[in-house]
Amino acid sequence: MSETLDKENILTGTARDWSSDMTTFKGVPWGKAMMWIFLLSDTFIFTCFLTGYMVVRSTTTEPWPVPSEVFALSVGGVAVPLLLIAIMTFVLITSSGTMAMAVNAGYRRNKKLVFWLMAATALLGATFVGMQVFEWSKLILEEGIRPWGYTDDSHLLGNAPQFGAIFFMVTGFHGLHVSIGVAYLLIVATKVLRGKYDHTNLEIVEITGLYWHFVDLVWVFIFAFFYLW
Amino acid sequence: MATEGQQHPIKIYILIWLLLFVVSFFSYMVDYLEFEGMLRWTLIIIFMFLKAGYIVAVFMHMQWERFALIFGILLPPLALVVLILLMAVEADYANATRVQYMGADPTAVPKSPHH
């Protein structure tokens, strides 16, 4: 692919790429372009969910549960707001870091390092899901939060009943993405180690990385809108 | 093969990694220090977009991609901005009609869980 296009005006260069009657995304492996387009569609899904959350929360006239109280974790009898969520956030960021390192190792063709870094990423992802299970069971069993309401003996009874529905749907859909990502990481890591991608540039590691970073990206928005707002 | 990989120095990944930790810590502090009102929302939004920007630009390599891909992926979400604006206006209106015609109390205090 010609490098001279880079030096051209942005708009004429883009117009030429899109109208060249051949590969539009020059220098981009097709798998990576497809992953980006999938992530674009996923962006629409998550944004529609979050927009639904915004509508539910601003239309309801019943009070919304206070996040820093609902999601507090008591340490030695003292309630620390959002402690578990903070730990989950740091676990996910750490996993993004190891993933970025794996991509770097991939282009240096260090397959062993790729395997271990991707395995570490998957382990951190599984830790995240495990903590989410803990969070959910606390909300369901102790706080009595249900989709479309609260149990009769819940202290939260009287708050907006939509809280459970929108919370479980959005964080559940994100947790599903993390779980699928863990499986995806392990499959790709094993195949890389076995040499199934030796004939390529190992761009599969970068493609898997795009998915994983996207999962982290979605968490950034969930963290801001569900837990901090 | 002409397709070049996205090979970049490890240094920039570690820098962004650290920045993500720092910014996450800041956004957690917004809640912990109980900032309220406009200051809270402004800080939350700024830190959120900072983190999102770091992830997309560096970890997902968007800043090194050709503009054909950048435009192809980053322009369509503008439609979502329109959706969000329309829904925000509509939600405000729905809330106002509920308060006005259904006798709802907009000042009700949230019930707290016991810890």
C-alpha cells in the first residue's frame, strides 16, 4: 500500500480510499476492520441501553436509590462507598494493560509471552466476573433488589422500582461481554502458542485486544453513569 | 506483506496504563469526597472522556490509523448524540407532566439500605 497517501490532504485521501473500488481500509487486515465494525454496532447497543437508563431515571418521580449507599461495602463495620466497584475498575484496567503488552509481544513474535500475557488478561477478566457475581448476590439477597422492584422486607422499598431492571440488564450485558472475552482470549492464546497463526503477522492478538479494550471502555461509561452519577 | 502491524514502544502503553489508574483514582475521589452539583457532574464527565480517549487512541491504536478508518468508526456514533439529546428533552417533559398531572412528589428522599 502506498505510503504517499498519508501525506495527502485528509479529506481527499479519505475520499480516495473510500472510492478506490478496492480495499477501503488500506494496511488494515480484514479481520481487524470487521472487529471494528462489530464494535461500532456494539457501541450502538450499549448507548441505547444507557440512553434507556437515562430516560427511566429522569422520567420517574419516585426517588432513585443513592448509588454510594447501595454499592457500599462495610469494612470492619464502616461502610466504604463503592469499594468493590473501585477494585473491579482497577482489575479491569490492569487487564487492559496486560492485553496491550500482549499485542506488543505479538508483533515481536514472542509467542510464549503472548500466551502468558493473554492468560493473565483472561484471569483478571474472570476475577472481574467473580466480583460481579459477589456484587449481584449481595444486591439480590441482602438488599432485596429485584427486576421491577424490591422484596417486601427490603429497606429500599419505596424507591423507583425500575432500578433493578435497568441495573441488572446493563451490568449483566457487560458481564456477559467480559465472560465471552475470557473464553475468546483463552482460545486465541492457545492457538497462538500452537502456531496456528504462524503464517500471519499475528494480528489476531491485536484484534482480540480491540475487543478486550472495548469491554474496558464500556465499563468506563457504566462506572460513571451507574455508580458515580 | 505490506500490512504493517501496530508496533509501538512499550513505554507509551505503560504511560497510558498509569494515567488510567490515576484518572480512575480521581473519579473515585469525586464520589469519596462527596463533591456535589455542577462540579461533580463536570468532573465525572471530564474523567470519563479522558479515560475513553486514552483507551481508544492508544490501547486501540486509533491515533495511528488512517483517517478512512477513523472516520468510518468514529463518525457514525454522532447519530447517538442526537438520540441522547432528543431523549433527554423528552424525558424532562415526561417527568414534568407526571409531577403536574399525576400528583407525584419530586422532592421525595431516597430510601437507604441498612448497613
